[in-house]
Amino acid sequence: MANSDIPDIIVRRLPSYLQVLLHLKRHGATTTSSHEIGSILGISAAQIRKDLSHFGGFGKQGTGYSITYLIDQLTQILHVNQVWDIALVGAGDLGHAIARYQGFTNRGFRIKLIFDNDPSKIGQKVGEFTILDFSTVSQEIQKHNIKIAMLTVPAGTAQSVAEQLVKAGIKSILSYAPITLSLPEDICCIEYANPILQLQHMTYYLGD
């Protein structure tokens, strides 16, 4: 169970630490330091040590961190030492791209089901998947015990789709729709992926 006393801003940095460690391991490194991790991420070494200290002592002064050990600890903390099945809702261009993406499984996630409400898409294949009718979402999600959903649906339907997912048993949602969802407090987490917001942040620095 997650420790609710740990600030969410710290939890949000942990996947970045894990990503750096995996990168270093792929390049043959066996140990690292908070200074090296911080240099890669643009975060102070002190902040990294403070963040990790919330979860225990993972390194020794003067010797740094064992990369393999710290990867193991972070995957346990983030609960990605298992594979989480995901329901993907929306079989448009973005949905197709996500369904074909090969990078989920080795990071703890796996697209399991794809849904759409367009009769012309239902029954069609996307890679290894068959697009299912969204009207069966509750039955299928409960059958496969899925807790995570990704939304690649238009903004106009995202709220109603998300509400149906929550009723079906979904606890966490990653939404690509450009709208803020209003859902019950008992849902664990809602995350948003909106490249327009990120691009607008970038263009601020490109102005005259």
C-alpha cells in the first residue's frame, strides 16, 4: 500500500530516477551517485538524497548507489515489479499508435484490451488486438481485473467515458483528452498527457 504521508511531488520524481538508472545500467554502469543522477536530470544531489531517504537508506557515503539494487528498490516502491494490464479506450490514430508501441511491457505495463464505440471499428484488428465494443467495457474490465485505463477519445466524450470506466472498476486513468475530468474521490489517480500544453510552455521561451 502506498504511503500517503510522502508528498506526491516526491513520488512523481521517482520514475525519472528509475529511468536514469535503467539508462546507466544499459550502458554498463554498476554504481552511481546522487550527483550523477542529479546532473542528468537537472536536480540537486541533495534533493535526490532527501527524496530517497523517505523510503530507506539505499547508498553509502563515499561509495554511492548500487544501480541494480536501487532499480530493484524503486520498481518495488512504484509497484512496477509486476505487469499491470491496461484498457485502452479510443481506437483512432493515437490509440492505434499506443497499441503498437512496444515499450510498455518491459516497464511494468501491458495493453490488454482496446475499446471503441464506432461500429466500423469494432471487430477490426490493431496489431494483435481486436477492437471491442465499448458497451461491453464493464463486463470485460471486471473479467480481466483491470485497474488502469488510457483514454484517447475526443474531449466531448471523455467525461462520460471516464465515468463509465470508474463504475466498471477502473482506479487510475491516463487521459489524452484536452479536458479536466471530474471523478469520484475514491479513484486513485488521474493523469493527463497533453502535448499542446507542453508545446505552449516551450514556445514561451522562443518568443522575442
